[in-house]
Amino acid sequence: MTRTPDSAVRTYIDQHRDAFLDDLAAWLRIPSVSADPGRAGEVRRSAEWLAGKLRETGFPVAEVWETAGEGLPAVYAEWPSGDPEAPTVLVYGHHDVQPADLEDGWDTEPFEPVVVDGRMYGRGAADDKGQVFFHTLGVRAHLAATGRTAPAVNLKLLVEGEEESGSPHFADLVRRHAERLACDAVIVSDTGMWAADTPTVCTGMRGLADCQIDLFGPAQDIHSGSFGGAVPNPATEAARLAAALHDDDRRVAVPGFYDGVAELTDRERELFAELPFDEKEWLGVARSQGTLGEAGYTTLERIWARPTAEVNGIWGGYTGPGGKTIVPSSAHLKLSFRLVAGQDVDKVREAVRQWVADRLPEGIRHEIVFPGATRPCLTPLDHPALQSVVRSMGRAFGQEIRYTREGGSGPAADLQDVLGVPVLFLGISVPSDGWHSVNEKVELDLLLKGVETSAYLWGDLAENWPAGARDR
């Protein structure tokens, strides 16, 4: 396959830049806030707008997919390559956005996008409409530069409408449509880079399991003078559980918690260390006075590649003014566990259940509820699809691409689990873009670098996909 000419790609993007940005602005004007039931119609309008635009782009199939219950719709599109040897690639993103009002502190109306100093401001500009939309111009530039009439890969898109509400129906949607979503790799365009002058590719995200533990002792609050010190106190036991969650090296003390953890390689640690990380600046963002975590690991290693446990809340008994000398009848904890590749969510849940049961004394009844979970995902550095992303970004940015991970969690693992394929991350957003905050924006130069990366990526994947692996 002939390498896509860089100059032809850039010329096409430059010629169609203004129309592309006008279309993006039109999409941003649709207030597709999934958390607001009153705007469910706008989420649907957003899905229908995108499906229409994808058909206009050239996708022969572009459909609005309903989700279970009262769920909000997703958009699915596909464009076959026509080459029986071509790999199949699924691009994931979301078209719903966070709530936003001028009264929140925005300088301009959040759903009336404006361009100022090379930045487009508006809710969804970076998270995630802008990063979904750059693929539309990218695939057209790919076709124009190569003379093809269809992409070099079998290209599919899945753009959900509930990500900002926790993706409650997403796993079910993927399972229900698994046959149509079948692919060789997933590209997630709902992430960011380290900085504008340090372009990076994310290689994985942590998973998440959280729970609430309710402890019950006496049938009612009782007098601490008459009974204190002679009956179990739920608030004391809640505090003892929280204090026992970590050992002296700040490792999670739940037996079996680290079973299967994929340890950092020396090369991964070297790559993390190469990033221009300013810990003092990071602490300023965190509003913290110091770092603390698992012994033997750097700050970046702790938040990207190590599993963690946090006490999110602890309460019980009397908290009003003055004193109230009681043994309270109940107390409560909320815990969350960030998980890394190799950990099994169900085994972690069971380990936590057993740990809680083993530590509580007779006379304390407890209930523990895990409301949901997200599995971790990680792609090895040498995976051919990851290297295609890195090469394509390198061509677009004209510099070395470095590597990061995400400390948070998202629905990408559902795609990995159900479809059984690697997940890659392609995002061009930077920390100053203000996801979920006021004055959200996207840097237009970086957005167009995303377009250019997309234009190069499909040919690179087709050319470098391992022989014999194209089985879909």
C-alpha cells in the first residue's frame, strides 16, 4: 500500500477547515445533556444530527440505536473497505455532554460556540463532540489523498449518548449488538494528551469498584455511661475498618487484593519518568500540601498503574453542636477501589466482603453493597495497532509521541471485554480544555492535528496489521 501523501492530506484539511468548524459549531449548539431528563429530546436530536452528518460524509450505514429502558440513543455507522484482507476498526466516543449554564460562570453562552484566539469555546468542544467529529474530516482527507472510494480499513463508529451519566446501558448495548460491532481493534477518542507541546498516547485506564458498608449495633442510640465500653460501637468499628484499609507502606491491606496485578515494566517506568512532570504544580491543582501513597512508586506510577483504595466518606452517630454521650446505633463507610490490568473485579469484590466480615466483632451486623464496576484495560506497548496510532500522531505532530495512562475509569473496558479486542486511545485534548468545567474549549490547531492523525491512521493500520490476523 502506498503511503498517504502528507501534503495532500494537509491541503485537503486546509481547504475544508471552515466548513468542518461550522458543522462542529452547529452540533455544539444542541444541548445534549444526558443528566437532565428535560433535555432527553435534545440528546435524541444530537444523535439524529450526527447520523445525518455521517451519511453526508459518506458512511453507507448510519443508524440511531435505542438503548434499554429510558436510555438515551447511541449512533452506529459503518463503512466497509471492500478489501477482504482489511482489518476492522471501531471508533468509540460520546455525543452527550455535561450540564452547563451561563450562571455557572461561563464567559459566553455554553451552547452558543465562539472562536477566540484559535480556540472554540462551548460545551462539548473537547468532551467529546470535537474529538468524535474530527474523524469525519479525517476519513475524507484519507480518501482524497489516496484516491480511494472507501477507507483502507472496515471502519465502524459507536457514539453513545449516556457517557456523562455513567453509561448505565452501554454494556448491554454492546452485548446486544456484539455481532455488528465485531472488530479487530477499538479506537477511543475520548481522552487527552499530556500537553500541546508534549503529544502523548494513552495506553490504558484503571477500573473501578466502589461500595457502601453499613454497620448496625444497638437497636437504638444508647447511653455511653451505662453501656459504653461494654457493647460494640458501630462508629468505632467503622473507624477501625477505615484505619485498617492500608498497611504502613500504604499498600491496600485486603488479602488477595493484588492478585493478578500487571506490574510495571522497566521500560514503562522509564517512559513515565521522561514526561515533564512538575509535582509542585500538580499539588497546586490537587489543592494538597503533599504527596502520599504506596511506597516504592512515583506519583505518576501511583495514579496511572497501581491499584488503590480510598475512604470516600465515613459517618455515624451524633454530629450536631455540643456533645451527646451515646453509643450510636449505626455507622457507614463509602469505599472505592481503582483497579489495574490483571485484577478481576468480581474477585476484588469478594475479597473486600470477606475482609469486612473477618474484621467485625460479634454484635455488629453489616450490609455491603457494590452498585457497579468498571474493568481496567491496558494495551501492550508493542501492539501493532498502538504503534499505528503512535506513528500516525508522529506524522501529524512532527515530533516524538510519548506514553501515558489514565488514572480514571470509563466504558472502554466494556468494549474490550465484550468484543475481545484491544482498546487504543486517540485524543488531542489538553488539560486546560476544561472538561466538565466552565469555558470548555478545544484548541483548533490540535483539533486539526487530530483530523490529520485520523487521515493517516487507516492506511497505517491496513498496511501494518499482522498477516493472518484479519479474521473479521
